[in-house]
Amino acid sequence: MIRLDEKGLVPAIAQNANTGEVLTLGYVSAESLKRTFDSGQVWFYSRSRSELWHKGEVSGNYMHVQSISVDCDNDTLLLKVDPDGPACHTGNTTCFSTHIDEIPNFQRSDKGEGVLEELFAIIQDRKTTDPDDSYTALLMKAGVDRISQKVIEEAGEAAIEGVKGDKTRFAEETADLIYHILVLLAAMGGKPEDVWKQLRLRRK
């Protein structure tokens, strides 16, 4: 049994089966792992493009799988491969070619559900602290009925922009809709994980 993360993915380390050199780290989904087994070549899941990715499809540097192992926690894979060429898009043999000699600066990723979790934490804080200048706090005071009304309004506005085909405005209105849904979720005493659970069930 392989344990997938909340996105339905598991990290996979690609290692040169002949030299032992670590080549790259990617993520695989259940479907990309199936394709890896079926084809004998590595298929990853691209988190930036949200699609399956045949490693080497652009460069021609395919990775031929020799063996696949899972770690003791069942949440990381090791792919021992015979590469046709460099593993990195820079042309380097390995993606791990930059050495660090001191603690570097860190950059936080603002993609996907991490933003939603952060926003929900702020909403929960506004619910508890109730600052006078907070729109979220005002919504909480207005109650579930008012927040629900705002959700309906924002859903309608997002749908209108969808019909118009304005991608920028649609994204803006969808952001408003998601925000108000999270406020309603907090007002009802729920949490995002309640929604993620339902989505995972529907994915099956």
C-alpha cells in the first residue's frame, strides 16, 4: 500500500542504477505509476501543469526503469533507472548539481491548497479576535444567513464572467466566491479538510 499525499501524489527519487547517482526528484500519481509499469519508462505528474509527464518526451532523455522500491513509511518511491542522457533540463547529469555551504534564503510556495489553508487560518483568527476594521469579522457578526447570501451573489457573478469568457474577471470573481465559502465554512464550525475528504471520496 502506497500512501499518497493530500494531492494524490507521492515523491519519487530517480537514481542511476549503474552509478548510484541521484538524478532527480519528481512526483507520481496512481495513473503515472501505472504508465511507468506499463511502458518501462518513468512517468511523473507535473504539479505546475497538472498533467502526466513522460520524462524525456521533450529532450529524448528517457529513463528506463530497472526497479521500483518503496520506503519503510510507504510514502516515498525509489526508481532505479538507466537514463538515455542528462536528467536535468539544464543539461546537467543530475538536478542536484548546486552545492550550498551555508543556510540559504527560503522562498515559500503560494500554490494550490496551501493558499486556501493559510486564508482559512486568517479567517479563523478574525472570527476569534473580532477586529473592528475586519470585513471578515463583520461577516461573522452578520451570521450564516448573510454569509450564505454573499456566497450566492459571488457564485452568480463568477458564472456571468464565465459566460462572458473574461478569464481575468472570472478568476477574480472565483477568488471572491472561494473566500466567502471559506468564511461560511468557518462560521459553521467546519474546516477545509471536511471538503477535501468529500473530494477524495468522489475521486474514487
